[in-house]
Amino acid sequence: MRVAFVGKGGSGKTTLSALFARYVATQGAPVVAVDADINQHLGMALGVDDGGLPRPLGSHLTEIKEYLRGDNPRITSAAAMVKTTPPGRGSRLLTLDPADDPIHSRFAVTAPDGLRLMVTGPFGEDDLGVACYHSKVGAVELYLNHLVDGHGEYVVVDMTAGADSFASGLFTRFDMTFLVAEPTRQGVGVYRQYRDYAADYGVPIAVVGNKVHGPGDVAFLREHVGDDLLVCLEHSPAVRAMEQGRPFTLDDLEPVNAEALTVLLKHLDAQEKDWARFGRQAAEFHLRNAEAWANRAVGEDLAAQIDPDFVFGPTRVSPHR
């Protein structure tokens, strides 16, 4: 199951991504956490030192594309793959358990609590002024397009702030999106924007209230987001201590906040995996990108990359060879 954490900058989505990933991992499930935020802080929140971070996906796109395309005859070269290129017959698919393929083994590290961390990577000097962050986040979209996962397996993605993921089809690659909202007008404003953009695509969204100080904050969120409000986390001295670099374990969480993580996992597990929708939307957004810019950038008609006979999901899993 794939889950995205989104929200306004400063809402606490990175912290909640980390807490949720750590909690799920303690339940014994395979978990991959992906830092897809332009501000690369998920590793720190997971207890991974800067020197222990994995190779950044965004800096190794050619290598990743070359592996994933396999011997798919519809993809002429790694250079012809773009962020929305879907898999087809001959493509190499990824699984989470066991995740011993070259993508996971080369681009993930094991964090405390046993989960694995992948990162898109920060801007480099060569990127400044000439590239947008979508070029790096595109690696996550390719990864999710080629991943076959199921119940009891989890990918937790810390997304860029605001509604930036709508610049591609990435927002449709998840079984659930948790929108982290502070009880402020700005916080619920991002929720409305995300809700309205996602409305036509069947993207399930639930709001997680964060930094709540009392019943008045809960009432404010309920007034503005209605039944989409799933659960609230109170202002947490334990989390603040963690963010200040003090020792922290999940046992330090306040009971109400620990219970909120349980609610999030139950809600995610209750979602139905819709591989048919996943496949339809992968093709839809690939065609949109091909027509808008990718055909010109690559110099060929990328609509031909769509394999009409390929079935998304576990019915035909041919993992790495």
C-alpha cells in the first residue's frame, strides 16, 4: 500500500511521515520511506545521520531507467523514458518483500526500526537556475509505476509542500493521501486546493489535524474540512524534543498521539487496491505529458510506449531478472 503525506510547508508532514513509517515498521511490515520533498529532512526525522543517507534517486535517473526498462521493446532507450513512462511486457517490476533488486539495494539504506529509506536528493549546484525539482521527483513516479505492492507492504512518501505533486500524475500513484493540516486558515486552504484538484481522479484523501492545542482547534478543523478529518494529533513535547535532536522512541509519544498512528494505519489498510484505475491513470498522464512536452524533448512519439496488453498488479509479476 502506498501513502503520501502532503500539506502546507511547516505543517509537520515530514515528522508525521517519519512517525507513521516507524510505527508501521514496528508492526513487522516491510516499509520503504521515500523523501520526495525539496527540503530533505525525512532521514533526520527517521534517525539517519547525514553521512548515512542513501544515494539520491534524482542523481541516478539514467541508471534507474536502464534497469526498469529491461527488454521492453516499446522503450527504445533509457533516454526515451520520462517520469510518466509506464511499464509494459519486458519491463522489470519491483517488489517490497524481498526487495533485493538493484534499485532497492543501491538506493535504500536501513533506518532505525528496520524500515528502508530512499531519497530524491537535494538541489545541486548544477541544478540551480536551470532545473525544477520535478526532474528529481520523477524518479519516484517511475519507481511507483514499476512497483507491485500489496496489503501488508507499505511505501510512505513525504511529498513536496502544497499542491506541487499535481505537476505530473504522481498524485494518482497512491492508495491513500494524508493531508496534514494545522488548525489555521492557511492549513485548511491547502486542503481545499488539494481536494479540488484531486476530485476528478478518485484519489482518496483524509485530513490529519496536527499541532492541536484543544477542543477549539478540533472544532475549527471540523468546521472547515468536515468528514474528511480523520484524526488529530496534539502538540507534542516528545516530538519537539525529537526535532531538537534529543533521544526519542515511539514509546515517548503521548498516548493520544500514539493512538492516532494506529488510526492512520487502520484507515490505510481499509483501502481497496484499485490496479485497474492505477493502470488507466498511468496511461492517461503519460499521454498528457507526451503531448505537452515529452514528445518534443525526446524526439519520438511516446504514446507508443503504452502496452495495451500489459496488466497492472500482481496477476503477472515478473520481478527483476
